[in-house]
Amino acid sequence: MTSISSRKITARQLYFYLACVTPVGKLVILPARLANYAGSDLLLPAIAHILLQAAAVFCVLLLAKRNKSFFELLENSVGKIAARIVILIISAFLFFVSLVPLLEQKSFVQGTFYDTIPSLVAFAPFFLLSAYLCAKPLISYGRTWDILGPLAIVGIVGILILSVTQADFGAILPIGSEGIMKFLQGTGYTFCWFFDAPILLFLLGKIEPEKGLAWKGSLFYLLGGLCVIFFIVVFYGIFEQTAVNQIFGFSKTSKYFSGMTVLGRVDFLFIYALAFVMIFYTTLPIQAGIEGILQAFGRKKYLPTLLSLGVNLVLIILTAVFDYEFGNVMHFYSEKIFFIFPVFTLLLPALALLLRRKRHETS
Amino acid sequence: MKLHKFIKTIPLKLYLILLGFILFSFFSNDFGLVDVQKTAVILAAGIDKTEEGFALTTQIAVPKGDDRTQGGTSSVEVNAEGATVSDCVTEIFAKTGWVPKFVFCNLILLSEEAAKEDTISELNYFLRNEYMNDSCFLAVCEGKAEEFLATKSATDDTSSFAIVKLFSDAAEKSGKVMPNTLKDFAVGYYSLSESSYMPFLRAEDQKTSPSKEEGSSGQEGGQGGQGGQSESEKIYRAEETAIFSKGKMADVLTPEETLAFSLLHGNVETGTFGTKDEEKAITLTVLKNKGSVKLETKTSPKVNFKLDVMVRLCCRGTTAPIEDISSDDVKPQILENAKETLDEYIHSLWNTIVNADCDLFNLKRDLYRSSAKKYRVWKDYFPTAVIPTFETKVTSQK
């Protein structure tokens, strides 16, 4: 039996993550925010983001064949101290960005699965699972993705089948009519939902090398992105100008299916499936951040547990503090500090290609 | 050895327990428990305009009967007034001690007066409420919504249940009613066309036979000691359709115009309409219906109403030989008459919406979708300056 430290994430597991798990986080609040910022041209910023992220994923996966962790690559290029500082900054970014899916999921659970706002305690078990997962190596996600991938496919396909008949696809016409400013606004203000590439940085050295991994990986990411784009079109086709008011996207579109009056809300089966996948999507940036610190400072005996408990405790406190501030927090992330995100999600993966293959020997 | 194996599997067990725990907390919905002592399950809401603002009437479900043989749902109406609909909801809470729960609300009724003012200000609360079912039906009623909801239905224990039955899929396929939901009304209002519709409701006294009336009042007199004062039972009609422009009710479509509207939507299946055969009334059944309203923008804005209907003779108002009854053939003259009838309905519908300045067929929106440039030039001429063309085809079953 192989120990967890020697185990690697297979290409299949990675593709499941890129094609099936990453789209789920973009189906909740993002469509409504895109409609708010870009109007009927909401599709264009979504396409731009997906293409940019696919390019960033390509850059990161090109580094995978070097078979070294991100910290090792950094250390080879900039030395140990600087590498540790860079890793700490990236980890801090991932903890910071994890608040977006976290608060999103909390609101989603409270707003979709409960008839009246439940107490915060209903969401508390999430942190127990998160603390458990984050204490484990990031590699443990491989098998989880094997399960989440098919589950996400069932959820997304089910929701789309039930929703597509209700959509008026002409709603996005004429494409480009909202103007360049709306496109820029829509792209800029929704950066905080696209942070998939920097997470992959901490999987470097843990992925089984495969020929053409980089282009295949970005192709699978594009495939997932295509699902997101199609969902956004369906979403806007159903709600049109009122789409800005429809947060919790994927739980809303399928309920107008004509058979629902006879069958009841069968769409909840698919919504449950996606909500389940979202649990792991939400914990991923937290775990990736912890993984980065462990790469930089070594996997000492109790360090993973302590880090996991500490980070999750801070997140519990932030979730409680921002319990009624969801709108303000989202506003802060998307409109106030939007310029931070491309630095980490696009520039960093591109710059990572410049890292040296071998340690620079000083004479 | 066993202990070692047990310790080794602890993480997996812990993982599964935590996963179970999280699924339980996320998806249990507190087991969907509703404390009926503390919660008002609102079945329908009626909105009237007042000088101060709004009057909200909520129809709240209460359990009926003290044994299994007397099941069903009864209801009470609770009213409140306030500057906003939200104030009214708070007032209802204060009056009854019940927390108003709109998740089961299936009908929002607007009074005629309220509908003539800014409807969206009345629906604002419901559009914002995350726990409101936006598939709930909307309707305008004659008179006050408060009084309308409080009427006694002849067909159901609760008036709102009887009204919602009029909006069923089967009723919609008959072509006699054009139901609309909160979501679709809002989509229409916030679109470039700023137009929408909802059924216009009327209540009629149910004519009962004298013997039934006597029996009923005698029974009530015996039970409640109010013999002779029984409230008249009502039946509801929704064959007319209120049309809205910029959020205000602009006009009411007649039942014939409503049928034409429904046919143009392609909704009708087994619905009926009347025409003439040699000056005698006959009824035709619509077997198949295809309808479309297309905007042409090549030179000037034109709208083409296209209707393709397959019919069967349903009934004659006169005696007929058995050969006529057994035959599926419909005489060409009847088809021609049917075409004229439907043409007349569609013309009438077009005239009504033009006079009401209501873009019921979303022509402005379609113009924008086809060309934003032309939209900017022509938008102010819709729908008045649009040239209509009509293409109606009536065929019979072969």
C-alpha cells in the first residue's frame, strides 16, 4: 500500500477537478453579478475570464513536468527566505479569497434549503469538516475528485435539462450592445470568482506526469467553462432584466420546469448534488493555503492540525462577524479590491514559468 | 492487531461522520417543521390602495374539522394597512402574533384601483422576498381585493384555491384564460417593452335551486342560529385579461381578445370558439394551434400575426342528421367563417393594445434584439406606428 506522501494525483482526477468541480462555484452568485455589471452582455466577461483562467491553468500545468513542488521551484530561483515570504503571501491570498465561496455557500444554504433564516449553527458543521480536510495533505483530494466529478456532471446536466426549455435565448441579443465599459466593468468586478490557477500551484510535484498534461488540463478547464457559459445564457434567458435579483443561480432556474407541478421539486436532487460538491470547492482554497505553508516550513507533526484549526477558527469568527454583511463583503471583494485578484490568479501563474529548473549555484 | 486496524480506520470513520453531520445540517430544513401556533401560512394576498399607502389582506390557512371526516383547509382573512406592503405584513404579525409565511402563497390579487397605479410598488415586497414563491399567480379583481378574497366560493372551502384552479394548465389550454406569474410579470415590466398582463377576475353569484338553498340555510340556522342570513356563494371568472403598460393597468381584453392572445401564443389545445354556419351558431374545437407574432424591420416596422389552427366541429346549436354527427368533415364555408371570426378577434386585440399603448407582444424588445441602432430610431413609435399584417389559416382534420 502506498503511503499518502508518495501518492500522486492522477491526470484523470485533475481533469475531473478542472472540468467538473471548478464550474460549480461559478453557478451561484456570479451569474447575477455579471448581469448586474454587464447587463445582457454578461456572457462576454464570463468568456474572457474562462479564457484567461484556462491560459493560467496551462502555464501552471507546464510546470508540472518539472516534478517539483512550487516551493522548491521558488527556492531554486529566489532562495529559501524569499520563497517562504512569497508562499506566505500566496497562502494569505488564498485564505482571503476563500471567504468568497464560504459566505456564498452559507447564504446559499440558508436561502435555498431553509424556509426561514436558520441560526448560524446550521452552517457550523461545515467548519468541522473543513478543519478535518485541511489537516490532511492536499493530495487527499484526488480520490474526492473521483467522486465529485461524476456527481457534479449529474447535477449540472440535470439542472440544465430542467432549465433549458424555459429559457429565451434571444435575451442576450444583440451581443456587444452594452458597450466596452460594461464589458470591462463586468470583467473587472468579477475577478474574485476565478481563482482556480493559483490553487494548482500547490499541487505541483503531486501530479502524475502525463504527456500533454498542460493543454489537456486547459482543454478540460475550457470544457467546464463551456458549461458555465451555457448556464449563464440559460439563466439570463429565464430571468432577463430581473436576473440581477436572482442570486443563488442554479437553485432558481430549474423550478419553472412545467413538469414540476406534477412531480414536485425533483430538481432539488440535482441542487443537493451541486451543493455537496460546493462544500469541497469551498474548502479547497483554505487547504491549498495551508499546503503552501507546510511546503515552506515543513510538515511538522502537529503543524497541519494546528494550522487547520487556527485558519478555520478565524474563518468561523469572520463568518459570524459578517453574518448580516454578505452584500457589503461581496461589494468589497468585487468592487473595492478587484485589482488584487488578477495579480495572483493570472500574473503569478504566468511569472511562475520564469522559475529556474535547477538551483542556481553561486561560485 | 484488531485494535491497530480499528485505530487505522478512525480517520475514515470520522470523515464519514462529519460528512453525514454536514449533510444533515444543510439539507434537513429543520425537518420542514412549521409551528402552526406561531406561523401564519399565507395562501393568498390581496392588495388595495389607500390614502396612506396600501391595505394588505392575507388569507391564512387554518385547520378545519375536529375529526378525520371533516378534513380540508379553511381560511381566515386578516387585513392591515401601512405605508408599504412590508408595514402591512408587520402589522399583521402585531395583530395576530403569527409570523407571516409567504412560501405557500400562490396568488396575489390586486384591486382594480391598485392595478391602475404603479403595480411594481405593490409587488416590490414580494419581488424582494427571498422566501416568496415567484411562481405565484397574479390577478386583478373587480372592486376591492379585500372583499374579493373574503367571498365564499361555491366550489372550494377557500376562495384563493377556487381562483387558482382557474389558472391550471388545462384551463390555459382551453384558451379562455391567460395566467401570469410574479416572475414573468416582472420580466415583462423590466423589459424594454415595459408591458405585461394578468387575468382580470370577476365574481358572480352562484344560482342554486330553491330546495338546496332552503336546505342549506335551514342547516346553518340550526347550527349557528343565523337562518336566512347565509352569505351568497360565488363562482369566479377569469376570461378577461388586464393589460399593463409601464406598470399601470391600461385596459382589459375581452374574452374574445383573450382567446386571440392565447391562440397567438400557441397555447390552445382542445379549446373551443363559436362561429356561424348558415346563420346558425356552431362551436369548433381547436385541435392544433400554431401562433406567432413576428416583427419585420427591413424598411419600416411591420408586425405579422400568423395563426394556423386545425379545428373540428364540436357542436351545432340545431338538430342534425346522424351522418352529420358521425362525419369529421368541416364544410369550407364553416372554415371560412371561422377564419373571419378569428381575424376579427385578432384585429380587435391589436386595436385594443394600440389604443392602450401597451407593447403586449414585446415588439420593442424584439426590435432591440434584432438591431440596437433601429431601436434607437424607432422606439418611440411602438406600437402605434407599427403596420400590422394578419395571416390566419383554419383547416379541418383530414
